Amino acid sequence: MGKIFIGKNKLNLIKTREPDPTIIYIGESAIDRPQTMGIYTTVNKDNPANASGKIDSVQIWCLYPLIDCKVATFFVVSGNYLSTRDYQAIGNVAAGSKQTISGLDIEVQIGDYIGVCYTDGSIDRSWTGYIGHWYTAPNKIPCVNMEFSFFANCVISLCGTGYSIPPPPAEASRTGIYTFKTLK
């Protein structure tokens, strides 16, 4: 990348280094799992967000189609009390295979968790081998300081990816007045 500065009878290209985006990962793989989770608001505790930024894509695997689905990022207020940071309604999600929903704009902070709710359907879930997931009554996205129950060892087939662009290095953010000499 570079910036072009135009002076009288001369072009200067000053190279600047743009920061590399960090890929954000949150949640667990959307794979075919042996059990399912019914109509609850469910939040994966496994694999919290590795960076802050935006989630722009989620993957879901469900046994029965999810109707009126919402996906959200959550943070722990205290213990099993969670709040929604941001969410997006994604509509209906087809069943029977991994579904990727792109074009999302969900804010996430490092350490956040990903969750889902829907009015009908069933998302795939494993009962063993994981940290666990929180769950509460249906359709609780968004929520503020809500108490969730916790299922140890379980996980749902829900994950998200996104990007975070770190601030530019100090030397790349300098500004100033540039003067140019006329070349003869």
C-alpha cells in the first residue's frame, strides 16, 4: 500500500505499511453431532474469541431447521450471569449439513462467547469432551445480566469467524506538511 503526494511537476510515492488483520475464531466446529439441543438460548463456553473486532460469518449444523434464528456474542457479567454484546437475526437455517451464513456484522471482544436462539428447530450437540455450554429460556437474545444454567461437557455446533485490524504502528500514523522542489 502507499500514499501518493503530488507536488509541482513531481509525483512522490511514500510507502506505508498497513496492519495485517487478525482472524477471529469463536465457538466450536459446526459438525454432525450425536445429540441435539431444543428451543433454548444456548451459549458455547468452549473457544472464546481470540481477538476483538467483527464476526462476519457463522457456521451451524442442525438436525431440524432453525426458525427465526439469532446469533450473538456474549460476555460473562459474573458467574453464570451473561449479557449480549451484539447480535444479528439470520432468519431460517437449513438442516442436515453445515450451513455458512456470511455478510454479518457482529461486534466481538476478546474473551466473548458465541450463542444462538431460535423459535423452532434443534441444533446439533455433543454431551462429552468439552467445557460445556450455558442455556436459558427461548428467545433471550438480546439479554442483560441474565442468569443462565450450565451444562458441563456439552457443546453445540456453532462457530464464527471474523477479523480484527490492529491499530497502525506509531511511525505509520505520522502526519505532517510535505514540500516539494520543482525539478528542472
